[in-house]
Amino acid sequence: MFEWQNFQEGQYAIAIEPSTNHVLGKPFAKQRDELIWLEHGEQRSYATPVSGSSNNDEIAAAEARIAAICPVKVDDYPTITDRWND
């Protein structure tokens, strides 16, 4: 899935969209031997339960559960620049 955000004044939005491959695209997924190719008529379905909390202990526990099954590889993502017009 891709998660995107728009925090421009008056246009605040956040979305989660389905994706077949990594946010860095097909060449990156192919290089890592993770490329998924669906043939015409093929489909995949995933269920993603979503919930929220404002309790710091619950948030920390959720982060720990996620990190245990899917560690973040910081090198897989572009560096944050805070330059919105590039």
C-alpha cells in the first residue's frame, strides 16, 4: 500500500492506496526479487484492519508488534528534505 499526505493549507488530506509493488517502483522491486506481476484477470485480496488510539502505551505496544514482524529498512526510502516544490 502507498500512504500519501497533502498538508497544504485548505487541502489537508491523507490516503492509503493499494499497490502491487514497493513505493520506489518496479525496477526497485525487481532488483530485490520482490516484483509481483498480475496477469489479466488475476487478482489478490488483502484485509487491513485499521484502528486508532491516543494512549501512549498502546501506541508503543503497537509499534513494537509491527517492528517485530516488519522491521523498517531506512535505506529503502528517500531522504526527507522538507522541500515541497522539488
